[in-house]
Amino acid sequence: MWFANFFVAASATMIMPFLSLYIETFGDYSDSFVQRWAGLVFAATFVTAFFISPIWGRFGDRNGYKKILIITGIGIAVSIFLMGYVHSVKQLFFLRLFMGAVTGFIPTSLALISAQTPKEIAGKTLGTLQMGNVSGALFGPLLGGLLADAVGFQYTFVLTAIVILGAVGLVAIGIKEVRTNETSTTAKKYTRKEVLIHILRHPVLLTIMLISTLIQVANFSIQPLLALYVTHLTDSSNIVFLAGMAFSATGFGNLLFTRQWGKVGDRIGHEKILTFLLLASSIMFIPQGLVTELWQLVVCRFLFGMAVGGLIPCMTAYIRQVAPLSMQGEVQGYNVSFRFLGNVIGPISGGILSGFFGISTVFFVTSGLFLTGAIILWLSVVRHSQKSTQQAA
């Protein structure tokens, strides 16, 4: 599963550094037009994914996650392949919408491993799996930048689709899903209403899901604009490769610390680690809007990656601890939906903000979002702790 995540993440992130530059090839557009459509095209996938994710999760709880991995992997590959043959930004937009219906390979892989991992080591195990994701994200943008400069945008899409199909083959041949007693056909089957009630009765769990939206708004408000931001920092002709390097810097920081954050969360509590990481991410984002040289941006992105790398595995591990195994997939699906909601809001708001106030403004607003998330989670944890103490007394 680690290798499949690596290949899917690498393939998916290959196209991210040049998405806005790809839009420019469709016509002679203004910077504000490209920035606005870069946000819309990037967000399109997550509009449909927002509604579909809980359905995939519920299907996984009842029928197994491996089937979902194969279906979504093939769907993503076909979508990306066709993106290499579009001739307008609207065609690209609608393909991204379609891709959202089959997006979910990596979240589903996390649900698969989470459901088969003891609670006591969930953070470390999911952190290790997440390393496959961030390793792919680390090399993907660099490889994508090199390929785009060497063979052009179209063949980069084609090669990306082929690699994703290879990852699907790894899953089909190499993964054997073990269904535990709790997730077998004799286990209790929760209705959608019962799952929602379970989430609402765990305030910290609900808060973490809401913060998932804030985190993704913060992360994705700048990602579609990063290539354009790099063009303001350097006049080099290898702009796609340099944008890929800026993307990869965050992934490299993730790679070094993701597993460690999971281990610490197993020991002292994932909600505590999440609060700390949100605060650290807020601090690390501010300098990115103040840099004047590309190397400064790369260093800042690396430091940010060190902090942000532990957020997803710690969230997933916390859900593993508070949700029964037979509803794991659906609960994870709702969490992914909250994340996808942020993926929709982030690029659109980032495009609007940058169009009116400049790209640097997006970094400062993003920092505020991380800080808001840290405060909300801290208040929720304190309130839950006080309530538990009163009940015990």
C-alpha cells in the first residue's frame, strides 16, 4: 500500500506545478483571468468529491476498501489522460469535475490501514503510510516540472495516467484485505443517521472535522497560484521545474517528520499534537508572503512542511480511536468531505484574494486560518476535558 500511495501521489502532483501555466496555453489571457480559472479548475474536482466521499466510505464499510481503490484509481487515470487532449479551460474544468466522482484513492487507503491497525499504534502506522504519500508528493512536482519542460504538457498527462494505472495494478495483485470480526457481515450495521449521531456526540471529533475544512482552505488557497508566485521571484526560463521545487520543499519537510508526529500523538494524545501543529503552521506561513528570493520561499515551504505533515495522520488516528470499526469508512468519508469542502473554498478564495490584493495577501490570510483552527480545537479539548471531569465527579 505504501508503494501504491507513493505512485498515486507522485502522479497526481506531477501536474500541480504547471496547472496555471497549462491554462495560459489555451489563449491570450490576463493574469487575473488565469488566476481566477486556476482556482476554479483546481477546486472543481473537490465539488463532486465532497458529495461522493461518504458514499465511498459507506460502500467500503460494507463491501471492503480494495474495490474502491481499484475503481477510483482507474477513474483518476482516465481523467488525467483525457486532460492532455483538452482545447479550452472549460473542457479542463468539466474533466476535473468528473475526476471528483472517482477521487479518493489515498483517503481510502488510509481507511483500509486504519481499520486493520490497533488503536495504540494507529498514529505511527498511519504516519508511516502517509510517508508514502508525502514521498510521492516530494518527487512528483519535480518530475512533473522536468517532464513538462522536456516533453510538453500533453505527454506529461499521458505518462501520469500510465503511472497511476501501474499503482492500481499493485493494489489488485499485492493487497489482501483482511476483514476483522467487527467489520464482518455479523457485525452491527450502522445507519447513516446513527453515524451522524455518533459524530455529533463527540464534540472534539466534530471540531476536528470542521478544522479539516479550515486546513484545506489554508493549504489550497495558495497551491494553484504557487507557479505564478515563483514567476515573480525569478526570471529563469525553467519556471515549471522551479515551481515544482517549491512544491516539493513542503513534501520533503513532511517526509522527515510525519511518522514522528504520529508516534508522539500515540503517546500524549493526537488532539494535543494537532493543536500544536496548527499553531506552528500558522507561524510558518507568514514569512512565505514576505520573501524576495526563490531560495527563501523554498526554505519557508520546507519549514512549513515539517509542521503540516502530521495533521492528516493524527486526524485519521484520532478517528480510529473514537469510531467503531464497522463505521470507520463512513466517518472517514465525512472527514474527507470536510477536507474536500476546504479544497473547493480554498482555490476560489485564493484566486479572488490574489486578483484584488496580490498573491502575498493569500499567505497572510492563510496564516490566520491556521491560527483560528488552533484556537477552536484548543477550546473544544478544554471544554471536553472539563465535561469529562464533571461527569467523573
